[in-house]
Amino acid sequence: MIIGVIGAGVMGSGVAQSAAQAGHQVVLVDVAQDVLDKSQDTIHNNVRFQAFFSKDKNLEPAIAVMERIRFTTDFAELREADFVVENVPEIWEIKKEVYLSLDDVTPEHCIFLVNTSCISITKIAGLTKRPDRVFGVHFMNPVPMKKTVEAIRGYHTSKETEQATVDFLASMGKEAIVVEDLPGFVSNRLSHLLMNEAAFVVQDQVADPQQVDDIFVKCFGHTMGPLATADLIGLDTVVDSLNILYESYQDPKFRVCPLLQKMVDAGLYGRKAGRGFFAYESLD
């Protein structure tokens, strides 16, 4: 199969890597050449290190995986895609522009997979001429290491689209947990409340970020605390998602913590910026 991937950031690069390692031909599209160049280096290094540290001696070398990925700024390269996985930021205006143009670029049978954490799949499907072939796939970060995907059926999603998507994800070694379509679905409707409230705890000087995360890791057995998780996702993305949840439900429990908004305004986005609730080595 030919898999189109839109957006070459952290999530898109992870999806492209996973699909290529599963043997699919991948077309990775982004509007910025420098983002594509960085993605190419990231995927190559990830595959190389994975092969180096893995006990599986049958893993393909990085060069073989990279040969199945085409990096391009040209949307027309998606003209033969069987699936398109969209990974642009959680901003409605940006996603809207993508889907308004996809119908004219892709073949009629192509299925659109929306990698979103909060935005309604039904709302996105309404932008296209093929609402029955639009399905939500909320990949978790880092994509190559996560074996489970939160999958979301929209109001018009057909059974055929659902099954084809579940089979495609299975080919990548991923189990799909299929849920219904309401903003935030399951994972982000719950996790973003936790991250936001953790930020309030820090703002109220109840505890510092390390103490908050230590309680969740050492007391509850979580792999990562809520604030480190927010840093990994990107605090700007967390704020965008909370705003979508607030707008969708009109419920004050989703209002963004002022400290969280202040950090985003200051450019403290988390890992990708080198600093968020915690400090990280420069990624340049």
C-alpha cells in the first residue's frame, strides 16, 4: 500500500517510520523543506538506534527503511495514496485547509485518517466529499514504540472504512481501540484535565513540578508524570487542545490554567523548545 503522511513533525515522522518499517511505501508531505530535512535525519537515526539496541536480529537496516519514504513539499505526490494520515497542529483553521484540498488530490478510494487528540472526526468529515471514508486515529507518542491506538469512528464512517483502518493499523503492529466521536474522545478528555490541574497545583505553590510528577510515578506507578507528559506533547499543543475542549463542551473544568498559558506565551513549549516545566538539552 501507499501511505500518505501529512506533517513531518514529531508525530508525522513517527507515523512515517512505523509505516515504512511495516513494509509500506510512504509519501511524507510538509510545507517546509527544513522540517522535512530534520524529519529525514530523525527517522534515519531512530531506525539505526532501534536496530542497534534491539535483540531482534531480523530488523531491516536503516537504509532499507529510508528507501520506502519519499520526502516532499508537493501535495500532488499523494495522487496514488491508499491512506492519508494527517498530523498537522490541533488548530481548526489549519486542518480545514488540508481537508478542503485533499479530495482533489487523492484517488476516490483513499481513506483519510485524522491524527487528532480533540477535534471532532464528524466535523472534519463534513469538509470532504467522502465522509464515509474518514476515520480518527489518535497515535500516541513516540509512535514507533506504542502498540495501541485510540481510533474514532465519525457519524458517517462506514464499516468498510473502519475494518480497513483496523487492518492497516494491525499491519503496523498496532491494536486499535475503537471509540465514538465526541471532542477529546477518551484519552485527552481525561489526560488534559490531569495535566491542567497539575499546572494549577504548581501555580498555587502546593508543590513544585518534580514533586507533582514524583507522586504520580512513585506512588501511582505511572511511567511519566503529568507535567513531563505535557512537556513531551508540547505545552502549546496542550493549550490548543484544552481550548477545543472548552469550546466544545462549554464546561469551565477545561479552562486553561493561567500559568500554562503564561508559559506558552513565553515560548516555554516543553521538550521541543528545550524548556517547559522541566529543562532539557538543546535539540538544535
